[in-house]
Amino acid sequence: MAADRKRCTVAYATRVQQQLWSLELPLTATIAQAVESARAACGTAPGCAQIPWDSAPVGIFGEPRARTEPFADGDRIELYRPLGRDPRQRRRERVQSERRAARRG
């Protein structure tokens, strides 16, 4: 790797699969530039058309970030998809259901 470059991985996951793009960009590159580079690398591969490249919230290692921010060498830039339901609420409902079932039997 050249001294004037930095590496990152752009990630997008669905319930079925995870897609990763390993990139090398200039030291001054932003998250938006990394996402655009991943989009270009994805090209016309299956599933790429469904990725919300322009509208998805982004973050680094699970921490939300603005697209205008720079990233550090080795960062994992993540494109987030909306969740159908809040995972905490789903868990609460599952626990309540299990408690009701335990009381019955």
C-alpha cells in the first residue's frame, strides 16, 4: 500500500447475505467517496441494484457517521438497512410469550 493511500471495507448486509468491498483510497477520502467506490466496484452484480447507495444511513463499526466525514485506515464502513421491527421489542414480546407458555404448562 502506498503511503498516500488508506484501506477500508464497505459492507452491506441483508438477512440472506453480506456483501463486502475492500478498497484503497486517497488519505483525504470521505465515507461518501468510499461508498461511491464500492458502488462502482459492485457494478451490475446481482443484488447491487437493490442496495440503497444514496439513502442508507452509514456508520463505522456500528457507530453512525456523516457521509462527509473522513475514515481511518482499516475502518469498516457500513451501509445500514431499515429494520422491519425493533429487535428489543421483538425480544420483549418473545419473553412475554415464553412466560405465558410457562405459566400454562
